Amino acid sequence: MAAEFVVVANRLPVDRVQGPDGEDIWRPSPGGLVAALEPVMHGVDGAWVGWAGQADLELAPFTANDIRLIPVTLSAQEVAEYYEGFSNDTIWPLYHDVIAPPQFHREWWEAYRTVNERFARAAAKAVAPQGTVWVHDYQLQLVPEMLRALRPDVTIGYFHHIPFPSHHIYAQLPWRDQVLSGLLGADVIGFQRAQDAASFTAAVKRRLRYDVKASTVAVPQNDAPARSVLVKAFPISIDTTPYLELAARPDVQARAAEIRESLGNPKRILLGVDRLDYTKGIRHRIKAYGELLAQGDLTVDDATLIQVASPSRERVDAYVHLRDEIELLVSRINGDNDTVGHSAIRYLHQGFPREEMVALYLAADVMLVTALRDGMNLVAKEYVATRADNRGVLVLSEFTGAADELRSAVRVNPHDIEGLKEAIMVAVNMPRAEQSRRMRALRKRVIEHDVNAWSKSFLDALAAVSSSQ
Ligand code: G6P
């Protein structure tokens, strides 16, 4: 039953939710991590260790969508302290450049350690002798070290899906040394951008005083030569196949036309798609758009902004406040600008299935990705992948990982509201020929560097390390 290849992530790829009649429904989990990893699991002797998204749920291992799933149980208090607390109210804001103030609580740290230990034990139990374990993301930074202590025979990779901050921010973390040591239990540590890898090695040098040569950290061992850990950027991507297939489907294209029709046929549709998160710059985007309407650069007859803001981390205070702020702003702008037939902003606080997302991407003349800080931003890549017609304009924040690769997007600093307004107008008025020139370059990059290329490059690096040891 032991698996050669084990993924460990906070979430399983499916969440258990209650249907209208109280029945169990398994729904794909939110966020980019799950979307990126799912295709990696097909065709391997693998298992996925993770949480099913509800407190106090005791579940035996099961198989869904051809993937062997090993659920880890979290109590209600652990959900509050490990998931909502330390992961999403300490590490998340700290690693996203303190856009919101991180909270530091010792009991949250204790819960984080306890839960990381539980994940490490589950992985240690699931993996075959000399097998490979791939640990994911900021919720599980202590797992590599804990797992190595339990299973020194196993090859361990860790991939960090979010930014790693520069040292002066990282240094605020009261448990900064323990977290670095936790991560250094891995053989390969992957980051989204070269800048994140450099921030990590700089922290290792300053805090732990370990030797770092090029991208290799030498971790001292008791009674043994130092262990080498490779630290490198492996920019993540999407599985392009379902996006290309859906975009080519006549019913999805018809749905895109229907969306435009139902908005009263505006000349331009602008689109934002995000988890409702303060890192995404949703407020900045809506503010800029509202000012363009107020100044008369745009009118509700020419333009509609569709903002999909999927519910996220709804019990964390910063998210509760953000929702209030956004909803106040949206209703003010709509109140000031709407006509009976046209709306300035169509705001959807909902998640949608992939078909509907692709129809929205096909309907959108301008895609607005204005994150203040984002590890990668896969929405930008999804939009580009669907635009086989080479139409549409991507406005992309320079503070996303995607900006390193998607050089032909219209780049913005979302903090600069005037610059953002100018970029929106450039996008709205961009001639077809220029749209097509830029979109071709963007698509080439995303299609050539898809999620399979990403996982292959990471797993090849991991295999090279394990064979050299
Ligand atoms: C980001 C993180 C993921 C996380 C996802 C959804 O993509 O990198 O680790 O799973 O957001 O957030 P949630 O808190 O709902 O898991």
C-alpha cells in the first residue's frame, strides 16, 4: 500500500461540503496549488496527504478522481490556530510584504508545530522505502525537517507557492530560525521567482550562518559531512490542455457571447478574477476604474467590469474587513454610475466551475491582474491560454511572479492609481494588431512552460540530488 511518490499539502484536492439536503459533496479545493498539482498525480504510484477542509472530520483514506487521498484531521481549535491563525494571519501577511499586519501568537505557533508533526507522520507512514515526498507551501514549512527525522531514507522536495520576503521583513518572525531549519530538511527547495530563492538564502546566511555557494546550502550534520540543499526558482504554471479544449468548444464560445449580451453589449468587458484576498489589489483596481468613470474617460455604455471575488478565509478578520471595504466601494460606484440597462461593475462573490471561467475569459477584452504581491498568479496564465484567437489584453502587476515571464503584458504598479488608470485606457484602446502581437508572445510562453514542464524540472532536480547522495 505504500506509495513511491507522496504529495503533502494543507488541502486535499477536494473539499467536503454539505449539499442542500445535508448530503456530502466533494468539490475541487480553491486556489492555484491544487489546480497545478492535480495533473502531476495522474499516472504515478502516488498518494496525497492533506486536510479535507472541515474541522473534526475523521476519514479513512479514499480514492477520488483516480488519486489516493490520505486525510489528516484538524480539530476546530487547530483550524483556528494553525490554519486561520499561524498560516493565514501570521505567515501569509508577513510573506506578502506585510500588506496587512501579521499577528504573532505563541499558542498559534504551538498549534502549527503540532499539526506539521501530524502531516509529517502521515507522510512517513504513506511513503515506500527510498520513496519521494513532495511537500507544498507555507502551511507546512516544518514538515521537511520533521519527516527527515522520521524517514532518513526518503528524498524530500519542498515547493513554496507564495513569495519569500526580504530579510528585514522575515526577521520579524519570532520563530524565524526554526522555520528556516524546518525548510532545510528538504533536499530541494523550490521558489516561484529567483528573488524569492535569493531572499531565502540571504536569511539562511544571516540567521544560521550556513555556507551558501551559488544555489546550494551546506547544512551541518552531527558526526557526518554537511548535507547539500538545492535552493532554486521553478516558476509554476497551469495545465493548458483543459483551457485550450474548453476555449475551442462551441457551447463555451456561445456562453461567452451570451455573457456579453446579458451585460447589455458593452463595447469593452474588463475582468478581474481573484480569491477575495487583500494581496490581490482588488480595491486598487476598482478605485482606478471608478475614477475613469467619474472623469468620463469611460462610461457604463462603453465598459463593464466583471469582478469575480471567490470567498476565502472568511473567519480571518483581515478578510472580513476587506469584504466590507470592497462591497462598499462597488455599491458606491454602481450607485453613482449605473443606468437601468447598464451596470458599471458586476460583482460576483462566488466561485464558478471551469467552463464558466473560460467563457468569462473569452468574453473579456481586458484582464486585470493588479496584485500587490503574488507568488505567481495563475489567473494571468489561464486567461492567456484560453485566447487562441489572439485577442484581448492582459494588464499585469509587476509584483506577481507571472510578471517575470509574461513580458508582453501591459505592466502596472497597482499602488500608482494614475499609472493604473493609464494602463487600463491603453488596454481598452489597444489596436487589434498590437493585441495580437502581444498575445502571441504571451501564449507561446505559457504553452511551452506549462505545469508539466514545471513539475518535470522540479522532480528532475530532486532525482539528480537523490542519485548523487
Ligand atoms: C494560495 C496558497 C494555497 C492555498 C490557496 C487557497 O494559492 O498558495 O496554499 O491553498 O491559496 O487558500 P486556502 O486558505 O483556501 O487553502
